[in-house]
Amino acid sequence: MNYMLPMSAILVKKEQETPDICTLHLALGRERPFVFHFGQFNMLYLFGVGEVPISIMGWRDGHLMHTIRAVGHVTRPLSDLAEGSQIGLRGPFGHGWPLEQLEGRDLVFITAGLGCAPVVAAIHYAVRNKDKYGRIIILQGVKHHQDLLWQQQYDKWREVKDCQVLLAASRETQRKQRWRLGLVTGLLELAEFNPKHCTVMMCGPEMMMVSSLKYLADLNVPEEAIYMTLERNFQCGVGSCGHCQLGPYFVCKDGPVFHYPQIKQWFGLRGV
Ligand SMILES: Cc1cc2nc3c(=O)[nH]c(=O)nc-3n(C[C@H](O)[C@H](O)[C@H](O)COP(=O)(O)OP(=O)(O)OC[C@H]3O[C@@H](n4cnc5c(N)ncnc54)[C@H](O)[C@@H]3O)c2cc1C
């Protein structure tokens, strides 16, 4: 199978989540089978414009979902596409979350901003298979409470037994019911999980993850229990362009989900 060859995908539905974030629902062509793991990403190709790595957000009604923030020369026109448009898609690429290996453990998801997108499918899976896991802790941080994507979904997770949902808004000035003012890391002191028997999965700005590591160390969560997904600007998705090198690793093919001890030496270093 040639992963450099894009397959076709039709935009069947677009949901505008916020003014600059939308979710694309894609019907895949039949060029080849498509099987993915939660946490993997695709390269989305807008013909004549360029390609960008975007995490797989989920799969619903036979359609693949990607949630995209319009930031630059590919993501803006991609977000402006009309339903019915065709794009190219390569993937899935990289390693996902090791959910099958985590049975019996408490799961702690720490995300900020659009960092919820690469994690949301893993949370859905864990909640659907709740009997296989211990407690499920979902911590999400945003700037303002109205920036939260999928509010109803978080409300539903809140109702699940042994599932704790905690939300933080860092730039809110007025206290809101069920919201904590401040950073997502501050929520860790409210989270109820067994630090000796948990696995943490993180996604968001790197400073948030660096800071979370310190909080987790204070809570005696072992480094071996921590996974994180990283973002780098790259072109190929298969370790050829070299733009996403991280020490001896490439984020595209050795990540984007990494076991923290694997990359500890290079993680959070400026310029790496
Ligand atoms: C594995 C992976 C998964 C991703 N998943 C998602 C996702 O689910 N949803 C989503 O919206 N985005 C995601 N991204 C980020 C997305 O790929 C970039 O936003 C996109 O490449 C920007 O391309 P552009 O051509 O539109 O912007 P450009 O015109 O290239 O850049 C616009 C601005 O964004 C900055 N920028 C571009 N790419 C990155 C980057 N990767 N990291 C930091 N700054 C960057 C540039 O420096 C510039 O300031 C992911 C990235 C990776 C590596």
C-alpha cells in the first residue's frame, strides 16, 4: 500500500463549532480499506493548496471526523470548503493511545484548547467500555467557558458512574457554575484517582503539558504512567521530510502519541 498516494474523500457535512473551528465529516473513497487507532492522524490535502496533519477526531455514521482550527494557508480554505467538495487524504499515520494495555487502571485525560480533539475518541471508547477500566477523569481547560467544544458531551460524561469531569477557564472573570477559574493544571488537586494505579493521557500546548508533569510528580504519579501527544509542523507524515525530529525520533512516525519516559530527555527543550 502506498501511503504517499492520497485517497479521495468527500465533505458530506460541516459543523461550525466556533467562529474559527469546524468539524468536517468525510466519506472516504473505496481505493483501500481504512482502519485507524484513536490518537492517529491523517494528512488532509486541499488540491493545489497543500497538505496538513490533522488528528482523527472520530468515526460516526460511516464518516470520518476531523476538527480543524483555521489558522493558516491550508486550514483556512479547508475550513471554508462547501459540503460536497472533494479533498485528498493520506493516512492513518503514527501511533495512537495504548487503550488496550490499560485495562483495570484509572484513566486521567488532561487536555486544553483544541487538544481535546485527538483525545475525544479515546474517551468515548473508554466510557463505552467502562467495565474494563477504573475511574475515568476528564480535565479540560479553555480560555473562556464558551470556547468549550462539545459541551453536551461533557455533560453526558458527567452522568456516567465513576466518571469525573472538571473544567477550567483561564481568562474568565466571573465565576460560573461547574467551572473553575484558572488553568487546567489546577484541576488536578480536585481529581479523584489512584496515582499508583492510573494512566495519564495529555494533549494541548506544550507548556501546559510541562506544567502538568510537575503537578503529577507532586501527586506521586509515576512517569511510566504518562502518555502525551505532540504537534510539530511537518510535510510528509512518514519520517522523510525531517521537520518533526525530536532527538532520535520523528513525531509523525514514532508519535504523535509518546510514552513520556521515551522522550523525557528532549521534551520541553526550546528548539528541539
Ligand atoms: C499530529 C498532528 C495533529 C494535529 N491535529 C490537529 C487537529 O486535529 N486540528 C487542528 O486544527 N490542527 C491540528 N494540527 C495542527 C495543524 O496541522 C496545523 O495547524 C496546520 O498544519 C497549519 O497549517 P496551515 O497551512 O493552515 O498554516 P500555516 O500557514 O502553515 O501557519 C499558520 C500559523 O500556524 C503556525 N503553525 C503551523 N503549523 C503549526 C503546528 N503544527 N504547530 C504550531 N504552529 C503551527 C505557523 O507557524 C503560523 O504561525 C495537528 C498537527 C499535528 C502535527
